[in-house]
Amino acid sequence: MKLAFTLEYAGTDFSGFQSQKNALTIQYYLEEAIRKITDQETKINYSGRTDAGVHALSQVFDFETQIKRDEEKWIKGINSNLPKSIAVKNVFNVSDDFDSRFSAIERRYSYVIYNSPNKPLFFDNFSYWVTNDLDINIIKAQLNMFLGEHDFSSFRSSSCGSKNPNKSISYVDVETVNNFIIITIVANAFLQNMVRIIVGTLIDIAKNEKKMSVRDIIEKKDRTYAGKTAPAHGLFFLGPKYKDEFNIDTFESNILDRLKN
């Protein structure tokens, strides 16, 4: 049988999600926790590879097992062997053809900016501190230019290995709460550092440091025309979305809704 889990974590102390040699990652701790309660070596599939410092509210991973136990025991057993900054939330019985990554039809990210001359002392690891006064109307207008399917070559890292730079963004949003600016983007898939470069570009435009519009930068298909890559610690992976047939509900709508719950 195959099980799928939703997972949240603060990425501050980890070298990203995916296993790496000589580095502590989310995947390493998950597979170790599963091994301890099953006494079996297990390799997991996962919905999104987040970079070092990036957080998640609803990452999804799955694995096959013949061990039967109550859902609560799965969750408590895994969590008891994880660091405090990683936590499994839910477990689902899924079909054998389910794959956390390849079955996803959408992915959602939010980026948190703290826009103030004063340092966000208690939110430093979870937001990007920008002291310049950002024009929210400019950010909204420019962000809407990302909607639709485009070649996002201007918004990918130089080390991105994706063969297809064309991605489709179906939803964008900007919300403000006191000094926080929260940018949310939903797409079928993302290129490496795509959201962070998008946010960095929006910030540069809002600060009047870049005179080109997002539309012009997209058309250039050249990374050198986009803005700086925003830091990882302001980025949250809200989770993937799957077809109803998989009966797995993982999509966090935005950061604000989560904080209210």
C-alpha cells in the first residue's frame, strides 16, 4: 500500500529538503524517522524540493509500505523521531499510481516581506526585511503581468536544470498586514529560484531601481534583466494541489489563513 503525508517545517536550520552528502536535510530526517519506527530503509517521494532556509506549511511526501497501523500512530511515531522544527500533520491512504511530485497539478508559494525601517526582531528568519518604502500599487500592477503561460528564462537561476522554461501562472495575490507584504503565486510548476527572482524583481521595480516592466523582462528571456534573487528565508511552500480522485487535501490558501487557525 502507499501512504501520503502532509508536512510542515521551518527551513532555517536545514540545507534544503532533498538529501545531500555531508548535509542535514528534511528528507534525511524524515527517512531516518520512518526507519526507526518501521525497521526498514525507505526512500520517499516528495512534491517540491525547497532550498536551504525555505519553509513549508504543507509539503507532501509518500512511500510504499506493508506495515499496517492507525493513522494517529503513524503521525505520532514519525513526529517523535523528528526535530522540533519538522512536523507531520496528516496521513492519507492513496492509490499505487499516486506520486507526490508527478501527480501535482499546481503548486503554491507565498513570500513574506517586512517593509519597515525597524528590524523585524522576532520574524527575522521568516521574512525579508526591506527598509525602502515600497509602493504596493506598483507591486500589484507588475505582479499581474506574470499571469498566464510564459517563457520564464529571465526568472530562473543560472544553475537551473529544467529543460522547459515555459510555466503557467494561474493566480497571484498581494496582501498587506501592518508592515508585512505577502505575495502569493500559484503555477503548474516553478523553475529553480523562480519565486525568489520574481519577488526580487518586484522589489527593485517598486524601489525604482529598475525601469523595465515585468512584461518587458519576460520578453527578454535573459536572467540579467531581472532583479536580485530575494533571500530564501522569506519563502513559504504552501503545498501542491491534486486531482479530486486522489482524495488528498493539502492546499494552504495563504499565510494569513494559516495564522488565523
